[in-house]
Amino acid sequence: MVIHYIKILTLVCCITACSREVQQPFSLDDLYHANPIADAQKAIAKGDLHVYALYGHHPYTPNIKRGCISDEDIVPIEGTSDTYQSYEEAQFNTLASLYAEYYNSQIKFHLVKKGNTCFYPFHKE
């Protein structure tokens, strides 16, 4: 009986944790062939303004000030880290960072164009 409740609780936690359904098909090969600008433009057209973060000591959002985006709109790229154990991991992290930088820039430009002043250098958080 307890196991049954644990399974239900686990399912509910998974469903609520996955409420931000952003597909992450990121592999090293995917990142080599990705087009972050086109991907961001497609997301913007659908009204999806999430930004990507990289895992590390704390999630890092390239080109985005953390106070300017709600935590719900930050999607960490799975598999990223600030430590590498192989050359392939270093490649993955470098490409993921570059992808996030370009993707996030498009989202930021869109938000600034729509009047968001949080990204201006003189804005105080």
C-alpha cells in the first residue's frame, strides 16, 4: 500500500516538474547542426520566451541578466557542467554555451523591442 502511494507521489512530482515542456534534443551532433537563431524565432512566433541556462556552480544564462527573466522561463540544458572529464564533454559544453548565447540573444532582442527595459545597462535590479 505504501509503495502504491509512493508511485503516485512520484508520478505527480514528475508531472509538475515537467510543466515546462521544452524539448531538449541536445547531443553533440545536434548542437553541431543546430540553428539557434531559427529555433528562437520559431519559439517567439509561438509565444514561448524561455531562455537556456547551463549547469555549473549555479545555472548560468548566457546574454541574460537573471533578474530580467522569471525562473519558470529558464530551461537548463541537460548534460552541461562546469567540469569536463573528456574532450567530448568539453566540446558539448562549448557548443551548448554558444547555442544558448545566440538563442538567448534573440529572446532578449525580442523583449527589448517589446519595451522591456530590464536589459538596459542603466537599469538597477
